[in-house]
Amino acid sequence: MKITEFNADERRYSAIKGEAFPEMRLLLFSSPVMMHFDDTEKLLGTGCGALLLPNDPLYLSSADGTELRFVSIRFTATASELKYIANLGINTDAPFRLRDNVVMGNILELIRLGSFCSQKNRDDFSDCALRMILISISEQTKYRDAARVPHYFKLHTLRDNVYADPCHARSIDDICNELNISRTYFHRIYTAAFGTSYLQDIISSRVRLAKDLLRTTSMSVSLIAEECGYVSDSYFMRQFRQLEGCTPTEYRRSYTAERD
């Protein structure tokens, strides 16, 4: 499989009516949308997606009057690769919902980084990344145990909000008061649902935001630390190094060198 187009933040300001491409197309939505499937219209939101076969027309409109926002990946696949996708059990005639948006976000980050591979390795990287995405979709849509965790859907929304706006993550005390549970119980069910702690998700989301700002802006490290919700530059740099294995300045320097 080979990626022919990757757009991590596609935005449309009007409805899409019958758009089709000769490649397969994977869509992951980050805004509420109405999508047509076989003469039926379905409401989809963040964490939902769809896999379209070559030349399948796309009919998409905003569900709340705002712009359409989604990840779009177009890719080619041979007959044997199409059989591989079918064997994963991913439907091409129905939308799917992901259990864990964070996992998918990490894989999409790998695809972006793969664009800096040499031409010799780029196709192999593309194939591996696509397989990771498709396997993740297959496993997440089959796995149901996490949804049995108490307050799962509220926890899922909470986690989505943390990664959408890490600077304003809610306090554990506020969450526990709302759910009428103890801190110990909250930590237990959150970890059972996502395999990591709430505090670790806050750290990971802030470092992810910092990486994006380091890549896309000329903001100082101190200002980035503040933008990501840190009151101490040294604490920010310590957490960044623990997760990334380098300082923010080293990360920015290596990214700039890769582009050059």
C-alpha cells in the first residue's frame, strides 16, 4: 500500500457532494458531520471514520453549521492488499467508531514524520504505517471490554477534551465530585479504560502540543511552556526530556535539520 495524499487537518467550508477519487480513501472526523451511506444519512462525530473504496462518491455535510474538519488519507492498494483489508473486518459500506483516539493520533504523527524518510525507504514506511492504522481500526472496533468500565463514555469524553485542550484539563477533585467517586476509584477505572493514568495523559497531551509549537512556530521555549500550561520552564523541560529523550531546543533543531 502506498499513500498518495495525506492531510492531517483537511477543512471544508461547504458540503461535499459526490467527490470521488481513483484511490482508496480513509477519513477520520474531528467535527460533527452527516454522511450518506446507501441512501441513508448518519450522524458522525469525533472518533468516527469511514473507509471508501476507489471511485466511491463522498457525500458529507456539517452537522452543526461549522466547517468540516477531518483527516484524509488517500492510498493505492493491490488486489492482495484489498483482500488483506477485507480480512481485517473493516467495512467499507458503514462508518466505524474508534475506542481510543490517542492511539490513532500517535500513528498519524508517525505518518507525518515518515515524509522526511529518504525516497528509498518512504514507500516501505508508508505501507507499514497504513497497516498499523488499519490494524488499529480493526482491533478498536472489535474490542468491547473497555466500554464495560464504569463511567466509560464520560471518561472517554474527558480524555478527548484533555488532548483537545491540555492547558485546561480538569482537576481530579472536580471530576470525582461530578461522578461521586473517590480519587482512588477514579484512578482505577481510568487506567482500566485506557491503560494509562489521567495525569500521564495530561503530560503526554501537553508535550504533544509543545512539539507542534516547536515545529510550526518561532515561539521561545519559555513561551511554549506557558502556552502548554506549565508555570515552570525547568519542569516543562524535564517532562519533555523524559518523554522525548531530548530537550525542546534539541527537538526543534533536529526537526529543522530534517526539513533542510
